[in-house]
Amino acid sequence: MATIQEIFIRIGETKKKQKDIRAAYKDALATSLEYQELTDKLKTLREKKKQIEGSVKQQFSSELTKLDDFAIDLASDQELLNDAALTTLMKGETVEVMDEYENKYEPVFSVKFKKS
């Protein structure tokens, strides 16, 4: 069985290999004339798309404000649900919720590492 340190190092090496291959791929695309032409056309179409989206956003300004408010509410409720589930689990109780169709859900916890 590999140690945590060995696994961590292996993940770092794999990420470096991925980065190298992606860089080589981007370089190959950059040298393709046809790719460059399509990229320029795509930029023009994106600008046109943004103009259309901007005009529609003006018409839906109040609805989009509500949408932003809902996103904030959802984020705070999700944080509250996470805290409640963790507190319940720490008490040694079973954590489980049901949706409107009586499907059961149980929490999934994950561990992430950040540079210290």
C-alpha cells in the first residue's frame, strides 16, 4: 500500500505530464493557419452574441436580479445544510434527508489539501 506522501507525489507528477502535453497541443494549434482563421471568426460571432445577450438582459433586468438573489440564498442554505449535517454526524447520529419523491440522500464528505 502506497503512503499518502507517495500518492501525493505521483499526483503531482501526473499533473505535470498533463500540463506538458496540453502545452504541446496548444503550440500545434497556434501554428495551424486554418485554426487561426476559425478562431478569428469565432471571436466575431462571440461579440455579436454578447450584443444580443446584452439587449435581452436589459429586458429581463428584474428577473436576473431575482436570479442573483436566489443564488445567494441557495449558497447560504447549502452552507447551513452542510453545517447541520456535520454537527449531527459529530453527535454520532445518522444523517439522511429525503426529497419530494421520497428518495433518500446521505452526505458525502471529501478531504482536500491546500498549501500551508
